[in-house]
Amino acid sequence: MMDSNASALAVSRAEIDETAKVIAPYVRRTPVVEAQGRDFGLDLKHPITFKLELLQHAGSFKARGAFANLLLRDVPKAGVVAASGGNHGAAVAFAARTLDVPAKIFVPKISSPAKIAQIRSYGAELVVEGERYADALALSEQWVKESGALPVHAFDQRETLLGQGTVGKEFAEQAPHIDTLLVAVGGGGLIGGMAAWIAGAKKIVAVEPEAAPTLAMAREAGKPVDAPAGGIAADSLAPRQVGQMMFPIAQAHVAEVVLVPDEAIRRAQQELWRALRLVAEPGGAASFAALLTGRYKPAPDERVGVLLCGGNTNAVDFGR
């Protein structure tokens, strides 16, 4: 149960609905596609429904939260600043270019070359420094003090949650028959926003890398706590803690947390490419890894939806 202070921070379905209208001219309504379990060697009665948020602008769902921040908040002349493992930075840079706003992005050295190149391609000022997301965040906070730029947090910001909540709204509209949604978790902005929209109407299962169990450890402790931040998805699913704002929402509306090993995430990437010709980054494939490896086992009549949340990777070689 959420206490009164937590409830005051939670975003509402009405606010997500209004946000969807505001950002609609700037984001894609990404498609869904169904695939039979046998396509992946799974014995499932019903097809798997994938939502392809990896086809979103800037390559991930993060564009929704980025545009929500820039359109719902007052942006100073100094522009915006963001810390990111890569996807959030790319999304903020893209939104800033679209809206003609200056942007400075801080990313750690673990960010993938694909994401670093993408941020640069959108014209943002880029600083690559520090070992992990937490280091980039500290540097961005110092820049806010020096410049007066508007900070756009990757997950622990009200407008970010509102923007990411529009994924839940779309998915529910496109696939109302689904019983369960599998959603990858890093800082929790995506699952927090989606859970605020779904609000118990469907089962939501969080999927995290074993090497970065941020929500799993928070649930065990009863509050966000420092967690390991490693693994192949560390540039998207490995902040030090889940967000303070999303945690009460997750406590209320996320049914369970499933942990998957790195090898399962890699296999999920390979299977998505083999069967559907979809290129997912490690963080984007993590949700499917839970189903593919049996870490999450649906009931016989359960209809499952899988959110593929990002595709920013150079993993596929198109030279042959």
C-alpha cells in the first residue's frame, strides 16, 4: 500500500492521457506484432504480442519522456541537460533538436558506441566521462548549478513517468486481450508509467538482469537501495537505484520481478533477429528473455505481451 506522501507523487491515468495528446505530434504510435510460441521453440496456446517500441524516434521508448519534459516544463535559454546510459541521452538530444532547444548530454564510458554516435548525430553537446550512470548523473547535476539548464531525469521525474505511461496506454488499446505484460526495468520510469496507466487491470511483470537487480532489491528492502550495476545491459538497465517516484507505483501494481542472466538476454536478441528480423539491444530484449528461458512461465490460457523497448545497437553486421 502507498502512504499519503507516495500517493501525492504518483501520476494518474488522466494525466497520462493528457500527456499523450501533448506529445502525439512528436512521437510514433509504434506497432504491435504477434508471433506463435513455436517460432521460438515455446509451447504456448496463444500467440505472443510484441510491442515494437524499438521503432520509436531515437530508437527507444525514451523519446516519450523526453518530449513530455520539454513540452510540459518551462525550458530556460540555457536549454536542457541529461545524464544517461545512452538511450535517454539520445532521446533528449532528438527532442531538443526537434524543438530547437540547446542540449548537453552526459554519458558514462560504458555507453555503447552506437548510442554515443547517435547522440552526436542529433547535434547535442556530449560529455563521455565516468564509469557508470551514477557518475554521469553527478556531472550533469554540477552542470545544472553552473549553467541554469533544465535537468531532464531519465526516470525519477514526474514528466518522464507521464511520457513513458503513454506506452501502457497504447499497448492496452492495441492489444486489449492481453493478460500479462513483461517489461524490462532499469531505473523504473517505463514500468512506473505503464503501471500507473494499467493500474491493476492487467498483470505486470518486471524483468531485470541478474547483474542489475535494482527493483528486486528495492522490493526486498521496502525502499530503493543501491544495487549492483553490471551485465551486458548496463548501459540501459543498470542505474544504482530505481526511482523514488516509481517505487510506490511498482509496489502497488507490479505483480513480480523476474531476473534473467546475461546469456539469456543475448539469446533473446538472437532469437528476435532470427524469427522476426527485429534488432533489439540487450536492454530491449531482456523482457523477452524471461519468457524465452522459462524464468516466467505463463499459465496454460494466459495471453502474454512483451515490450521490446529499445533497438540502439550495432550488433547486426549488414556487410555480408
